[in-house]
Amino acid sequence: MLVRGVRGATTVESNTREAILDAAGELLTAIVEANQLPHEHVASILFSTTADLNAEFPAVAARNLGWTDVALECVHEMNVPGSLSMCLRILMHVNTEKSAAEIQHQYLRGARVLRRDLVEQQEATS
């Protein structure tokens, strides 16, 4: 098996605990389902948010979904002028037999604009 990075991003409706946990849980579930990832193959998950999201750690959503034995970390993204605001990202490190081309990165809600190429590719194969 190889270690691969699986990415995803979404936007959050408001800087509230509930909205952050909802978006993080939705994105995490989408990544796992799209890639058929067994829980035990996940080595770690890095959650990042733009600086305007600080009402809760998005990793709490993973803990609420039962991810209690996986290394989780939360950080803020660089504050680049003009970048997408209210954005939550995930970088999941997984042990897998899949090639890099087989990995299905997930971009949801308003974050679809970040990687239109991947969104269009996934829609074409669905």
C-alpha cells in the first residue's frame, strides 16, 4: 500500500459551532464514501479553515462520527487577499492501493469553484 493525500473543500454558512460541524461532517463523509475508504486505512486528517471560521474545531465533527483513533489537526489557511472566504478544507492521509488518478477529491458547496476541473470530471463519470 501507498500513502495518498485525499483533498476536499467546502464552504460554511456561518461562523457558528453548528455550521462548522455540519460542513466538516458532510465533507468528511463525502470523501470517505467517494473513495470507499476503510476507517483503519486513514492515517491522519488535517482540517484547515479560513481565518473567519473560529467558532469550533472542525475535527470535533470527525470525533462525533467515531474517528477517535485517528490523528486529527486543525489549522488556519493563509489569509490571501481575494481568496474564498468561509472555507473549510480537509487533507486526509490514507493507506491505499489506489493510484493517484483513482482518488476522488471532493469539492462541495461554494468551494466547487476552487477545482472546477475535478468537479466537472466527477460529474462526467457519475
